[in-house]
Amino acid sequence: MNPVDEPFTIEFRRSVGREIAQLAIALPALAAAGVTINLAAGDTWWDGLWMPFLWFLIFRFSVRPVRPWASGHQARLPLRLTGEHLEVAGPDGRTLAIEWSNISRAEIRGRWIAFLVVDPADPDPTRPPLKRWEWAGHGQSRPYEIFVPLTYMSPGRDLLRRELAQRLPDAETEHRHEPVAAAVLVSGGAESESPEVPRPATPKL
């Protein structure tokens, strides 16, 4: 791989601006829905309009018990992708670095509440070495899985998907095994023609 083709370092962080923008759309939409329901039911239009704001405060500032009893650290943003590692941030400035060749699975789950699920192939070569359930999170089903919440992440999930597809080892394998028939071969500026299939002769009457 040429130095120009090597993947660059990119960092995905929690964006306060994206959070404010989403709340500025969601809260008025919930309020409008409440007004519509009140008018349809024959109640005063302002009845219960404070409920969306109350639910927002509950979900925003409450602490959910998302860790199993043996959990040590909860992964969080920022998420850093370098040419050699995927780096996951944790509390107290802790960082877990996993080589791309040591990642057996890295996929984005969820639509409204998205998580990046990372599963190392071998926990020992990670820096520092990964212990069982050490980075456990909500929804974790395997002892070495890592769940990174992607809420209000910037840049967005589409860029993260593209970067993972380029950096993971399986990406090169998929490109090597693409069917040749699906590609158009060009040589000397002229497209190569596919071999003609002989047609059966038309019987004479």
C-alpha cells in the first residue's frame, strides 16, 4: 500500500451542536403532538404540555444501571481511528487500542439509539490487555464485546461505516474476491468485448 493510500487518523466526538439541533426539533414536535391530542379530546390545548420537557429532564440527567456487576469501564466517545488501531475512550482518560487485524467484528447497531459493537479476536494483544467483562455495557452478550454509544456523534454514522469498511481486514478480502464479470475491463482506451455466444441456425422451410 502506498503512503497516499494509507488511511488517515479521524476522530468521532460527541457534538453539543448536534444535540441542541435534535432537541430543537424533537421538543416542539412533541409539544405540537400534545396540542393536537388535547384538541381532538376536547381538552384545553395547553393541558400536559410540560410532560415532554419532564421526560427530557428524566432521560437526560438520570443515570441508568447499564453495567453488569462485574463491569469495570463504560466505553464512550471520542472514538479514534488511526492507521494501525481503533481507539476506544473510557472514564478517567483511559483508552483501549485494538489493532485492525485483531478485530473480528465491528458493526453499528440501532437506528434511533445507535451503538458501535467491537469484538476483538484475541483480548491479550490489545493495549492494555482486555479482561473479561472489563468494558461491559448495556446489551453486551459476550465477555470481550465493547459497546460504544454513538448518540450525537460528529462526524455522522455514514462516515464511520465507510471508514470501518476500508480499514477492517475483511474489506480487502471482499475487494479481492469481486466477480470479474461484474467489472468492465478497459485496455488502451477501448472496452474489451465479451465473447459472442453462437446462435442456433434457423431451420429452412
